[in-house]
Amino acid sequence: MTPSARVQAAIDLVDAILAAARGQGASADTLARNFFRERRYMGSGDRRAVRDLAWRAVRRFGEIPDNGRAAMAGLAREDAGLAALFDGSGYGPAALTDDEPVASGDVIPGWIEARLPALFDAEEKAALLDRAALDLRYDPARTTRAALSAHWPQIAFSDALPRAARLPNGTAIEASDPWLQGAVDVQDWGSQAIVQACLDDDAPALVIDLCAGAGGKTLALSAMLPGARIIASDTSRDRLAAMEPRRRRAGSDSIETLLLNPKREWESLEHFEGQADVVLVDAPCSGSGTWRRNPETRWRLTPERLDKLVSEQARLIEIAKRLVRPGGALVYAVCSLLPEEGARQVARGLCDQPGWHISLKTMNIGRPVRADGALAASHDAADRPAGMLLTPHHDGTDGFFFTRAIRS
């Protein structure tokens, strides 16, 4: 393909991503796989160049562009070399005109930026769209740090999280011996911090992962709590099914799956009322903490959709509270940076509720934040934190809010 033809192909891919974003369709990664599968004439270099250019446009503009050409034209305004490829030659895009739509603006949609906590300075905001590293969780029963370092000399380990490792983005792992032996799994360090918040000195007998999804945190809990009964529940049969190959590879036998009816979850959970030592609510959310991996989700989020998510999170917290035994813990988490999904949600549903108190562990990761989203002075201060906030710039993780509440 000529360089100009690659630009046109990137425009076509961005058009597909925009259409899916407007209609809440397939993810950008899924669309890209289908896009290239249908264009087998593209060589590996062509595919890489087209994908990189399309993702560059998706990352650059927070406000949803009119179309793929407008997004690419916005990049061309900042890149004379790219602008020169709008020459109408071969399969390339037609020359740019002065009156056509051109994407502009910052990388964060204005309405979302207005809601970010004050701690988000320029460096924090820029890091939200950086490329993420490849984070792993390893099983000490199946491997060691020394063995992993011998296999991947470039590997790094966390000082704060006992089973966390990190490789450069793009490292091929799925054909590696550690992967095939079930010794490692892909899991962001932020997710591993949330799993750590579920653990205490007393080993829990019953753990319920209320929104288990594909089971990343469920599998981590199973590995760390081999004697516990772990219930992985979700309203999606497909998400629960996606956990099965990972569970088999990891050799996790203590996980029970439970399919819930949407909006009627309690019918299947009622017999666990007041029995769970730990309930994890990894709630559906805006995903604003995962823009590094899924930058197109900025285009999917609207104020109306955010309101619906906040309402659903509050409903799930109320279900979870009924499952926790006296003295047990409710761990609430969202991969969001917006206070209404995190600290303010917890303030309404847990901090201000009789019979519940926030009990956070001190970790060398994350920052304690108050209910208004501002940094808390300390865990022991008069203005106690509502939870912990992780950010790509400060912690090198996806963005997360999480908290641990104890039932009296």
C-alpha cells in the first residue's frame, strides 16, 4: 500500500469506530480485527501503520469527530507530513479543503474534564491517554521471580503488590512457557491492588464477586485464598463463560459461577444473605480510568449514560450490603476517575450509613481521597478518606477508585 492509501484505510477504520461509539456497538479492538480480516491484501506493515494512525486519531480528540476524515484532517493540521498525503492519488484521500469539518479540541471531553478532581493537573491528564504497560499477576506456587526474570530479562516487579510483574507493551506472552503453565495471567496492577484490599489477617470462608465479568479478580482471589469458597456471579452468561479457559489454565477449582437475572439478582443471591465474609463489587462504570487501553470509550460516554451508571452502582451497593455478615467487608471498586462514581458514591451508600465504617489498608500505591474527590491528609485524620484513587501518572496503573467498608 502507498502511504496515502494507508491514510485512507485509517480514515475508514476510524469511521467504523465512530459508528460503533454512537450506537454502543463493538469495541475498537474488535472492529480493528474484523477490519483487517476483511482486507487480507494488507501486509503486516500496512496493518501496523493503519492501526497506529487510526489509534493516534482516536487518542488525540476527546470530543467525538464528525467522521474519520475530520479526525484525520485534525491530525493533518498538526502534521505537515500527514497533510501532504491528502493528495487524491491512487487509493489515497482527496485533498483537504478550507471549508470541510476538522476535528479539534483537547484529548479529554470538556464536560468530563469539568468533573475530574482538582488533583488532575496537566501531567495527570496527559497520562490518561498514554500507552499502558503489560501487567501480569504471577502464581508463586508455579514460578518465582528469578524464573520469570530468566525468561523475560526486561521484567519488573512491584514493591507494593506481592504477585505483580510488568513487561513492555507488546511483549508476546501467550506462547510462552509461564503462560502455558498457568504461572502468569494478564492483570493491571490497579486490579491487583483491589484484590489486596479484599484480604485480611483472617482467611475468609465465603467470598462473593458480585460483578465477576471475565473473572480476573475472581481468579486472583482464588489463587490467594485456596481454602475459601468463591462465588463468581454476573448477569452475563458470555462474560462468565470467558472465565472458564482462564480458570482451567490457572487450575482454580474453588470458583463457583452463578448467573444472575438482570434487575432480579436477589432471587439467586437471597440464600447468601448475611453470610459473606467479603463481597467485591467491581461495578459497571464509565471506564474513564481505562482510556489508555480503550480511548474510544470517551466517545461513548454521555452525561445521561453516566447518570444511569451511577444509579446502577448505588443499586448494586445495596444488594452487596445485604450479603455481608456482621464483621465482614464490602469492597467497592470502579475503573473510573469521576467522583460521582467513586468517593461520592461511597459517601452516599456507605460512609454515611449506620452500621458501616471505612477501613482502608495503607498501601504503597494510590492516594486516599475524601468524598469530594480532594486528597485526604491521612488515614487517621479527622477528615477520613472515603477510598483510594489510583491514576496512570501517580501509580502507573489504570485509573481506579476503591474502598473497603466493614459491617458492624
